[in-house]
Amino acid sequence: MKLITVSGPPSSGKTSVILRTVELIQKTYRVGVVKFDCLSTFDGELYEKQGIPVRVGLSGGLCPDHFFISNISDCLDWAIREGLDLLISESAGLCNRCSPHIRDLTAVCVIDNLSGVNTPHKIGPMLKFADIVVVTKGDIVSQAEREVFAFKVRQSNPRARIVFLNGISGQGAFDLAKLFADAPDTDTLEQKHLRFTMPAALCSYCMGQTRIGEQYQMGNVKKMKL
């Protein structure tokens, strides 16, 4: 069983990247997807249309990273029961500080070439600790812009393999499919570790407080120097 974590900012094209890649490996591997999101998602329907077994988890008011780590082991058990060969976890990836990657398992970050040349420096562990960085929407910028963006990605993560992929045409998906096929196997997540710590917060607002004022701020609170 192979487990691959796919993360990235919202609307970067994570679902399209997965769909185009799975099209190429479905004949060899039985692939399933677990989609993590916050309030709602329609991506499950897209996977079902392509005949991909899928489960959807909505974190609601919880941090999607904490929701992910509390459920990913059960998701792997589900994939094993279903007889899958490869499970892809697609994260919500909302705050760019997310850390959804697991040590010794293939980690992918999807980033949009239109998001700004300095965006790779603004993204935290989900890009800096990824094995593969997939750059989407590169077909609508110039070659020079693609090269500058790739340079910025390498500055943030010099170890990652960079793949340019068109989520509409599927161009570039073959290279990513080969990398997916080479992903390491695992049958359990027990005793494994995240590649980096998750965003930390345990304060009165985490517990439902809505009033503003220092007297209502308790727990893990960080103040600006003004």
C-alpha cells in the first residue's frame, strides 16, 4: 500500500492534478482518495465520476491539519480493507502554514504559477518539506516567468523535484505518475511522525470564546510588538 499526501493553497489545482495523474495509473494500481476540507466540498463527486473510491472528511470548526492527523491512520485502514494499492490524501491547505506530510512517505505540494513570484517563500512546511512540487497554470505565463517561479521554489525547497503540470490537458501528468509509482509502501502509520509540527493554538477562542479584550484571552496567545 502506497500513501501519498497532496497539499497546496486553495484553488491551486490539487484535484485536477490528482485526476489527471490517476487517469494514467488506474490500469496498474487500484487508487483511492481521501479528501480533507473545512466546510464543504464537491470534489468527491469528481472522483466518483472517474470511478475512484473516495471518502470525504470535513473538519468544521477544527483546524484541518489536526483533523487530518486524527483521521489519516483510519483512512489507511479503510484503503487496506478496500484492497487499494495506492491512497492519495488531499488536504485543505488553507493557511500556508499547514504541515500535512509524513516522514518516509511521498509528499506533494501543488502551487499555482499565477499566485505571485514570492509565494513560494510565504508557504510553510507543506512546500518546504515536500518531495515533489507540482506547478500548475504555467501554460498561461511566459517561459521566463516559469523559470523565475521554479527558481523561487528551489530557494524554498532545494531538494524537491519540480513538475509542471496542466490540470486541463494533463500535460506533465506522466512524469508525476512515474513518481507516484515509485512511492514507498507502508501498511501502518503507527509510530510514524509528521515532517514538521502543526500550527499551534490552544486558547479561549479555540474553545468558543467570541468576545474581544485581554480579559478574555487565555492560553496560547501571541502578541505583536507595537
